[in-house]
Amino acid sequence: MSDKRKMVTRLDSHYMKQYDAYMERQRKKRQRLIRRLVFFAVVVMLAVSTVTVYHLKQRDLRQVKSEQFEKLQDELVNLQNQEKELQEEIELLNDEEYILDIARTHYFFSKKGEVIFKSNEEDSSY
């Protein structure tokens, strides 16, 4: 059957020339369409990959910042506790009785008429 088609001669008529020109225009139109679609697909893939990379970087950055935030929160709590302890110590150091008690305990400071005996706490009999 394909042998018969090859044997048919092509007519050189005006209609055939128009038909060939029409077919060539359709082929070029299809080729332009394919090129536009490929270009559009490349642009879309480029945009999607850029957004994906950006998203992954932002997710990693958020994780790092979250860890830093938790660490700083812990440090803040520790500093607030330390501040509270230091405020209590300041209040105690403003009390004269407390200062005298520390002086008696650590530096053997005595009141008038008071006698201080130093004893070894390890050798106590009770």
C-alpha cells in the first residue's frame, strides 16, 4: 500500500501550493506553541525551585532562632532569680542586726561584756 502512494504523482496546482503553505504555517504555529510552553514550564520550574529553596532556608533560620530564643528565655529566668536573690541580700545588708550577726559569726566580733569561746564542732560531745 505504501508503494502505491509513492507512485502517485503530486499535482502542481494552485490549490496544492496553498495547502502546502497552510500546512507549513500550521507546523510553524505548533512549533512556536511548543517553544512557548517549554519556556513557560522552565520559568515556572525556576520560580517553584526558588520559592522552595527560600522556604527551606527560612525554616532552618526559624529553627535556629527558636533555639536561641529558648536559650535566652532560660538565661532571662536565671538572671531574674539572681536579681531577686541580690535584692534580698541588699535588704538584709541594710539591716544593722544582720551585719552584726555576720560580724559575730565570721569575725568573732563581740558585744560589750560578751565572751566568745571557740570550739571545734567536730569534737563536740553532744
